[in-house]
Amino acid sequence: QVQLVESGGGLVQPGGSLRLSCAASANIFSFNVVGWYRQAPGKERDFVARITSGGVPNYADSVRGRFTIYRDITKNTVNLQMNSLEPEDTAVYYCNGLKVGIDLWGEGTPVTVSP
């Protein structure tokens, strides 16, 4: 069974950067869409960014211009470059892979933005 594993989370100061990676146990590019979502304490899981198998990205308004989603073919990952981080970006970040009959989630990686 295919699994998604997130990595790259951690503690960063406001204005800092982090890069999250989503790796798959099989070909991650077999998914029609790979996305990143986040869930802050006490809140629902929200959409952050996604990228299609054709390489078309889409972003939530709250992160557009600060975050970049991209594919690394050599490493079989979908990455989320996060710049100009704000305390409001603090959350557990989850990777999601979608294709016909499959809606797959990773276990998440925590991101804390704090002085």
C-alpha cells in the first residue's frame, strides 16, 4: 500500500523559511493531484497548496506569494517552500495524494512559527 511521509517541519522565527517534503513509497507522480493542508490547534484542516500531475499549482489566498509548491522528479517528492513565515502559519502540515479511488494522507509534520 502506498504511503505518504512528510518531513521538514520544525521551529522557526517569524520571517523565516522552511521547506517541507512529501515522499511516497511509490511513484508520487502517479497521483492526479498532490496537495498540502494544515491544521492549527483547535481548528479544522485547511487547504494550503496543490499541484496537478501536469504541474499546475494552486494556492490558498493566505499563502499566495509566500509559499511555493513544486515537484522534485529526482527525489520523487512534492515540496512546499515556505517563506516569510508568520505565527499564523503554525500548524501541523499534511500531504494529500488524490487519484481515482484513492485519497491518501500522510501523518503530518508540525510547523511552529514563534520568536
